[in-house]
Amino acid sequence: MCGICGVVQVDGSPRPVLDRGLLDFMTDVMTHRGPNDRGVLYEDGVALGVRRLSIVDVAGGHQPFSNESGSIWAIQAGK
């Protein structure tokens, strides 16, 4: 059972979408959803947070994750 949260800007020039402290709060309030790992991505236009319950791929499942070039980032819940 994992938890995801975040904000994605859909229009206009990329800008901070929320305060970093708020993203941290949003992610930390879900500790019960994923007590084993926590990850955030905070850039202009996007703020993503994830809590992870490490059952499958314990060592390699840290999120958010990116493609090889780092140009695309994602988070997911489930398998």
C-alpha cells in the first residue's frame, strides 16, 4: 500500500507550483501508507511526493523514478 501526492502545472511558463514545505507535509502525512521509503521531486511546474511500502524490489524501487536521460519523471502506486 503506497501513497502518492503532488501538483502538476498544465498551462503557462513553468513556475513553482507550491511551497516545498507543503509538499513535504503532504508526503509525510501519508507515512502510514508507506513507512519504508519517501521520495519527492520538486521542480518548476511539478511537485511529486510518494510514500512506499517496500515489499517487492526492496532495494531498487525508490521513487520518483526517471528515464535514462532524466527528462521524464514518474511515480506510481501498485505493481
